[in-house]
Amino acid sequence: AQSVSQHNHHVILSEAASLELGCNYSYGGTVNLFWYVQYPGQHLQLLLKYFSGDPLVKGIKGFEAEFIKSKFSFNLRKPSVQWSDTAEYFCAVNALGNNDMRFGAGTRLTVKP
Amino acid sequence: NAGVTQTPKFRVLKTGQSMTLLCAQDMNHEYMYWYRQDPGMGLRLIHYSVGEGTTAKGEVPDGYNVSRLKKQNFLLGLESAAPSQTSVYFCASSQVPGLGLQYFGPGTRLTVL
């Protein structure tokens, strides 16, 4: 079964700093990749997704992610974070043909004003 | 259009008690999921359903049972609650799992004493 690793458990940044959150998955076949965000007290929302095509995908709120197939990675980036980006971020993988979706452990991002 | 709703929002149980969590969706989605969210472990899939009358095990199914008697409802049961089942439970639904368009409910915070 596929698994997802997020290496950063807690990241603390100042406003305007650049962000990169790592995500690696273990599955040899074709996958669909996702990043979800959970703001404090809220439920998960889809941030962006990759199915095929251009490996650089853009999502909401200025986030983007790059799929590097050779590295089994799908890292999330944002050039300049804001205080409102404080949240927990989850990477998720769905293996083509599977009915379920597996999530990483999450990365808590704290942005200091 | 309420999306995905969960009942109850909070519950405290004593060890050995039983309870049922209800998830309802009004989007006519085929796929429904139950996850538990624990600190440092992200979301882990308990059970899921690919359609009315069907259920399947996820990553952590032990101690839980589910039923999907109606397409719009997905019930999660704890027959004999244990402290290890203290968690936040999220339900999600999706029309096609590979598209990642999983809609999440607001969560149920369960404490087992």
C-alpha cells in the first residue's frame, strides 16, 4: 500500500519568508497527489492537486507544488507567507485504481507577524 | 446544500461503552470515508465505502465497524470503546476518489475515559 512521509513536523516562519514543505510517497505506479490545509478549528480543504501534465501545479492563495517523479516527491511552496497561512498542511496520495487516499502526518506551520 | 455533516460534534465515553457516529452527505457521492486524526499521525483511514451496501477496511479498522445502508449515510460504530480510540473523527465523501475532491465533515471529537 502507498504511504506518505512529511519530514517537517513543525515549521515556524516570519511573515514574507519563503516556504517549502516536503512530501515523499512510496508507490511505484501512477499516483494522484494532493495538498490539503486545515486552518485552526476548521476541517480540511483541498489546496491543490496533481493528476498529470505540467509537474508544477498552482493552487489557491499563492501556493504551488512540484511533482518530481524520480524523487517520488511533491513539495509545497509559497514565495512569501502571511500570518493567515498559519495552519496544518497535509500531503495525500491516491494510487491510480485504488479507492482510498492516504495522508501524511501533517506539517504544522506557524507564521509570526 | 449542507455538504458533509457529522453527528455528534463532541462525545465523552467511558471504557467499554458503545456509540455510533453518523455521517451524512447531500451531494449524491458514491464514495465515503472515515478517518481518525491524531497528533503527529495525521489522518488515518479507518473504513471506506464505494457505494451503498458496500464497505472496506482502511489502515486502522480494528475496534470499529461501519455500515452504508443508504447512499447518503455512512455510520461508524464503536462496540466497546477504549482510551486508544480517543481522537477526532472525520468523515469525507467523494464522487471519484482519484480526483481528490473529498469533501470533509466538521469532525467529531471523541474522548474515551
